[in-house]
Amino acid sequence: MKTKKTVFYILMYLPLVVTLIALPYLPEKIPAHYGFDNQVDRWGSKYEALLFPIISILMGYYLLGMAKLAAKKEEYGENNKNVIMIVGILLLILFNALNIHSLYTSLNKVENLSYVSLDIGQLAFGIIGMLMIVTGNIMPKLRMNSMIGLRTHWSMKNEVTWKKSQHIGGISFIIGGIIIIGICIAMKGTPCLLSVLGVWVILIVVDVSLTYRVAKMN
């Protein structure tokens, strides 16, 4: 756990360190927001580049708070806390990747994201797909709690329905993650976004329906 916490803190503060190093080299005005057409629709001060690192730090402390709360609520050991830390590390990797992408577009004053070889949607959803695969592998290890996991009225019925629901959720997350990674390889822009959203909707419907069936049989 100590090693995970060290990695967690490094990843949490790394965007701030990288941004502070890059800040003197950034132009005074940077792309602050892009529209759905991938065109810049607002320019801002280069100091706006610090917003992403600040959000990363706030998110990190939020996840640490969740991990502590999960440990307090867990009757046996710190299994759920460990799971939250792993998921948190993966989320912070996503934040670091997005921060690097943002600094790249700022440094080069990219006005049209279509000219960037790696679409930001492909980058973000691709990493989320990998996160889903890892999460799917650890979901069956979760003990019943009110914070994380495949939690529905039916999955929380008893220990049996909880364990079966997490097993189902784990499989669906792995399959969904693989599909999303495939989508990110094949598509970019709006088609990528809509396809990923479609996968998530299907996963939600399937998982909720299956927890209902599991509860009925147990």
C-alpha cells in the first residue's frame, strides 16, 4: 500500500510540476477551449494551463478521502481501499496524459485539433478503455460497500447477489473496455464519442438488468 500511495502522490502532483516547467515557454495566449468542430472557440492566458494540474490535485485528494472512508466502512481489512487506490492511479495517469496533450496544443497554438495526429477523444477514451479492463479484473475482489462497484438495489440484496453482480460487472467492464479501445483505433472525433457513449449505455442497461435477474434467483 505504501508503494501505491507514493505512486499516487507522484502522479497527482506531476501535472503541476510539468506545467510549471513548460509555463515560461508557452505563448501568452493559448487555446483555452475547442468546439465540437475541433476549432478553437476561445483563447486564454497561458496561466489557464494551471487549471488542469489544480483539478488533478483536487481529484487526487478526493480519491484519497474515498479510500480512507472505504477503509473505515470495511469490516475486514483494507481491500476496498486498495481497489480505490489502484483505480485512482489509473485515473491520474489519464489526467497526466490529457495534461501533456493540452500543453502540446498550447505550445504549438493548435487552432484545429483535426491537424493533431492523436485525437484527444481517442487518447482519453483509449485510456478509459484500459482503465475499464483493469477495473473489471479487480471488481470481483470488492467486498460489499456503499461506495464502489456495481451497486444497484438488487446487487446490494445480500452477499451472494453482491459477489455475483461484481463478477458480472467485471466481465462487462473488460468486454466494454476492449470494444472502446477498438473504437478509438478505428474512429476519431464525434463518431468516436457517440460510439463510446453507445457502449456505456448498453453496459448500464445490461448490468442493471442482470443484477435484477441475479437478485430474483437468490
